[in-house]
Amino acid sequence: MKNYKAIDSMKSLDIFINSLNDVDYTVLKKELKSSKENTINLLSLDIHLQSFNSILQNASIKKDLSNLSLFAKKLKWKNNLDNILNKNPFEAIILTDINRTILWVNDGFSTMTGFSKKEAINNKPSFLQGRTTSSETKERIRKKLQLNQNFKEVIINHRKDNTTYKCELHIFPLLSATTTHFLALERRIA
């Protein structure tokens, strides 16, 4: 049998051991020791990755909720932000004041649009619109905002690199005594 001095540093030990004949395995078995490190079975890696993506998504939602909760506490919103974020799919979040000036965006906003947080803050969400954005859609959104009710709409937006994407907006008026801000949950649908 060959000398396997670095056996404890092998990453795919289970595959290696399965390839040995009975004689080599018997010799090697004496040198095997349990590891105190956590390991992941290679055959379950795809299942682990699915779980890991879910964990990352939940952590991102918690981070967004934590940031929005600071605004909510200061402004005394009556909305249940936890419910809004956990029951509605989104990639990006935009928080605006009543005049629709952007006050805060989440990390997903930059990923989806290519614009940094710094570029978005103090702008109006309309900076994402361009030549292919329907004027009828823009007018429907304006009218729905005036009703101070939750609504969904689909609009063509433009990324920083000028490529377009279909964006589903889910807008929530944020209330204390009256509507003080708007929260937009956005996601690409095409």
C-alpha cells in the first residue's frame, strides 16, 4: 500500500476510501481518526445549498426589517412591516417620503438596478424610467398613490447600463396619523 500521510487533509475522503481494494482499506483503516470539524456529505451538497440560499434570504429580510424598523419607530408608523416584508416577494425595497423622494434603499436595489444607494437617495423613483416606460403606466401609478391604498403595478424600468427590465411594484402607504411615506417592494418579472 502507498503511504497516505496527508490523508487527514483530503476533502473527498469518502470517495477515496470507496475506491480502495479490501487490502488497502484494511491497512488504511488503522490510520483513520474522527474529525472534530463539521463536515458536509458531498452527496447532500445540493440540498445544503438550497437551505443556505433560504438562510441568506431570511437574513437579508431581517436586515431590511431592522433598518426599516428604525424609521418606523421614529415616525410612529402603524403598518406591520414584518408582515409586509415576509408575505410579499421582493428583490429591492425603496422608501420614499410623501413627496416621493427616496430616503433609503436596500442592498437588493443596487443588485437589481446597478445604481448605488448614494445615487438613489434624494432622487425620485422616476429616475429609473426611460424612453420605453409607458406614460399610461406612470399615470396609473400617480393616481393609485393618491388613493393611499396598497397596490401592485408592472412598469418597464431602466438599469444604470440602460438595459430594461419589467418590474413588479407593490406599494404600501406608511401611516402614522396620515400617510407620511411610501414603501415600494420591487422585483424583476422579465
